[in-house]
Amino acid sequence: MCDTCGCNITPGNAHLVRPDGPHGHTADGRAAVEVLQGLLGANDHQAAHNREHFDDLGVLAINLMSSPGAGKTSLLEATIEALGTELRIAVIEGDLETENDAERIRAKGVPAIQIATGSACHLDAHMVHTALHRLDLGSIDVLFIENVGNLVCPASFDLGQHRNVTLLSVPEGDDKPAKYPVMFRAADLVLLTKTDLLAVLDEFEPARAESCLRALASTAPFLPVVARRGREDLAAWLDWLHTEVAAQRARRGTGATLRPRIQPEGQSLPGAAHAAGHQHSHGHGHDHHHGHDHDHAHGHPGHRHPHDHAHAHPDHRQTHHHPHPGDAPTHVASPDQPGAEHPHALGQTHPHLRP
């Protein structure tokens, strides 16, 4: 359970954090809901800047979401093998602990950064931005962000990605889109995984799963895939991926961008609504300068230094080369831990990011 998405506020305890409730204000007098809204707004702001970095260099960023064990890492392994050198891929892995998934990706010869979230049930834009310091974005065509296994909270957080891909595995049951509408409404693509098990799990009906998806007014493609070695069936997925890569390259030429389907109802907070249409327009038709001439603390005693965050658009063409290649894990703090709260221009060197 984390303190950034509001998932610790339930219908059963919501009355406690209303303005007139016993926990409606923090120790310094601020409204508890206001604090959560501030974190969500800061996340959106950071996500917009992450997306600008991707767009500047023509990188397609895809957020992979599912329940634990639905096959996200296996899909990535099979995709890497199928594409070979056709596309340059990098991966950011999110789990509460271990670097198991990142090690599997690195074994395929692809750079992978592991984010250990501790108790956070989702990735956020700040964690992703910190991980980007470990990647050379100029040498990447597609960045896959494998989110924490969770069918709720990840759908409500913009990481700076362009597309959300949600996996539904056959062993989970065909009613998951109905049970977890926030997640499946957020999907730009739904992949039905482990379809090689349909022969033995015949109670799962793909048509019923898709019907549940369409009942949410979703028009997202619903594609079956098999990532199991020796039985791979990835053709439809790879065709979709190629189309999205081509579209991202075309957008780069026009200065356009693409936002994923973020689901603000997953961020619903009692007493106030986090604006569903809360858009940070960091369009590519204006210049703005974030003159942060004050010191930024990174959670390291005595380690303080000024940063000047200048972002000029559309001529934001700094070199995104990071001195520490993405072949080693990174423990990225959650937003409420030291060292994760300040965005930095990706061209800066941060030696404290070494594991």
C-alpha cells in the first residue's frame, strides 16, 4: 500500500479523511486530500517532461500493465528474440523487490533498469525519470516500462509513456475486464496471453473476455498472443508494435505527441476531484524556463548542488547520454523517500545513481 495514489483511502474509511474527519488534516494543518492531490499534480508535471524527452529523440514509450504472473516479462523476452536487431529496445522493470526480471532481460542483450519500489504498488513519473539517467535514449527506438503487477493503481499514473498495453492471461479468468474496469479502460491495447492453455482451461471464453472489454466502451484492439518458447504466436502484436513505432517517428517530424488513456477515477479522493482533464500543456510551440537556482537535496548528507532546469521547445535537443549504462540495477526511492522528489535535466551527471 502506498501514500501517493489514494489506494489507502477506501469507501469504508473515507469519512476519516474528509475535512471534518479526525484525520482530515496533517500535522502542519494541511488537508490530507490536498497533500495527495499535490503529489498527483507533481507526477503529471514530471510525466509531461518525460514525454518531451522521448519525443525529442523519437523514442516510443510503452507501459506494460497486468496482474502478477500474466506474462509481461515473458512477452518482452519473446519480443526481443523475434525482433533481433530490427528495433533498438530498452526496458525499465518495476517490482517491490528483487532484480529478477531485469536480469532476464539483460540476458537477452538488452539494457534493463530495475526499480525496486519498496511498498509502492505502482511506478510513478519521478521513478521513471530517475531511471532514465541510466539509459542512452539516443540509441533506443522502443522503451518498455514493465509496471508493478497490479490491476488497479498503475492505470492512474502517467509515466510519460505514449501507449498503455494491458495483459490478460487465460488462467486469470475471462471476467477480469468487468472486475477491474479502471485498468482495462486505460488500455490502448489488450493482449490475451497464454492462449496455448485454452485447450486445458476451456472455461475461459475469449469472446466473453472481449465482450467485457467492449462493455467498458473500449475500442482497444484485443489480440491473442503466445510467448512460450517453441510455441510463439506474436504476429499480431509485432504488427501493432511496428505500426506504433512508425507513427512515433512521424510525430517527431511534426512536433506532435501522444498521451495514453490515464484513468483519473483510479485516483478518486473524497471531498475533492483530482481534475480528470488536468493537462499540463508543455506543447512544442513555446519556450519556458524553469530557473531552479536553489539547492536540491538528494538524500545524501552534504550532497547539495544547484541545478538550472532550462527546457526550450521545440528546440529541446540536448544530448541524452548517461554515463552509467543500463546494465545494472537501480534502487529508486518512492516519492516519499529522500532522493526522488526533484526532476533533473537528463543531460546532467548524477554519480549517486550508481548502485
